[in-house]
Amino acid sequence: MKSIILSILIACPAFGSGLTLTWKDNSNNEDGFKIERRILTPNESNAFEEIATVQPDVETFNDAEPESFPSTVFEYRIRAFNSFGNSEYSNTAASALESFRPPNAPSDFEFKIPSIIINAQNIIVNGANN
């Protein structure tokens, strides 16, 4: 199975639909690709789990799961397979949707214009007597 070689794996946000994985297929004898994912946390190392397989010659995969966990960091790796076994793993690629989103809009914005009331006895500006 030495002829199955993968190039760099990249994980990029696909706004509104999770993360898109992209890789270069350098082989001509694969039966498909196995895609694995794990959640990265500061205090522990989770095991990779196979989440999907794709057909031969496919070079992208969209993982919708991160949409449910936008601030979680997901790490991915892939490998090709055929009837003789599996290739080596690709590099790993990690991403989180939160880091690729624009900031939230400000809220509770008010625009106040000072009011001036003039009557025969007082001038009142912003509620203060002058």
C-alpha cells in the first residue's frame, strides 16, 4: 500500500455548515478515505474516532457537527484505504468555528439628544436648572 500518499490536510470554516476539510489525493489505487476527528480540550487528550468514509478521488469533506459546538476545537486526520490495508495518516488539522466568526453586534445602543426647555422662569438643560 505504499503508493497511497496524502498531501496536507486543511480544516476551514464553511459558514452556516460546519468545517470543511480539504486534502490532496496523491494516489491512484485507493478505495476511499477514512476521516477521523477528536475534540481538543486543555486538560485531556481525547482519542480520534472515525466519523466518515468518502469515495476514491474525493478531496473534501464537510463536517456539520462543529455548528453545534462553535467554541470547541476539533482536530482531524485522514488516511486512504484499499483492499490491502490503510495508508499512513495525514498531518492533523485543527479548527474551531468561533475563531472564524465576526464579533457580535453591540446592543442596547441609545442616542440621546440633550433637551432644552425654556420657560419664563428657568432654562433647563438635561434636567439641571441653570
